[in-house]
Amino acid sequence: MIYHVENPVRQEWKTVMGVIATELGQSSILVDFDGWLELARRHVSASNKPSGDSLMDFFQNQFQHMATGGVVLDTSEAQQISPTLKKTGQVSVETLEKYVRAWKATVSPY
């Protein structure tokens, strides 16, 4: 038996990222995935590192599928054995803000 432990409630990526970007003070630079991929491509090209091509290959061929909602894990088995997971709702704005604040407290330059 395999149990996938993740929030079983799907949320719109743009909304979640909007909260995170605002908390980071970066709401004016929120871009869609294709825009982000182009920015990443420019950065990787400018770095001239040999690992850049494999990194871009990962972003375009694997990460895009995962990051834009293409991977949906079946949590039905986990929900059957976990009352907490079964009653879980969407991740609230407040929870996202707390997460970003905690992350900022441990990482520079934020």
C-alpha cells in the first residue's frame, strides 16, 4: 500500500503564487510559467555553466508538468486512514503567509 500525503484539495497555482509573491514583496513580477521558463533560460545561458542544458531540459520536460498541476497524487487511501487528512481544506492565505515569513527568517537576502 502506498500513501500519498499531500493536501488533497487542488488550489489554483496563480492564487497561491500571488500570495507568496506578495509576501516576498515581488507581486509586480509575477509571470506565467512560460514567462518564468524564458527568464530561467536567459539566466542559464548567461551563466555559461555546463549543467545549464540539463537544468533547462528538466525545467521544460519534467518540472513544467509537476509545477503546473500535471501531477495529481491519489490521496484516497491516505484519507481513509487519516481523519486529519480527510477533513483537510485548502491551504489558507494565513498559512501561506506564515510559511513565507518562516522561510524568510532562515534565508538570505530576505
